[in-house]
Amino acid sequence: MSGRLPGELRRLLGPTGPDVGCDVCFDELDRYVELELAGADAEAAVPGMRAHLEGCPACAEEHEALIALVAHDASG
């Protein structure tokens, strides 16, 4: 198997690196998304967030919804 695991398997296995956890994710998600959309290094600002989003379907869903909402607000 290649070094990259399919998304479903990655979610089942959980994060491979530092993981911020759901509480920190909830607290930092707004800032993280703003940094992402601004083209900044969001992972450097909130280390472990990317790993958490890859391993937590609930938080990943919130992340995608927030990106869509902010992108929609910015275009309108």
C-alpha cells in the first residue's frame, strides 16, 4: 500500500501527529478558517488542527460548513 491512506481509513485510525482535540478545535476553528482563507499558514498558528480535522468527522464537517459560510459571505 502507498504511504497515503484512503480518507475513510485515516479517519478510523485517527491522527498520526499531534491532535488538538475537539475542545481546542471548537475554540480555534473560526481563527483557523480565517487564516486559511487569507492564505496564511493556519497550521502554524494552530498546530495539530489539520491532524484533528483529518481524524474527526464531526469537526471536519464543521470546518467545511464554516468555510462555505465565510466564502459565501465574502462573495455577497
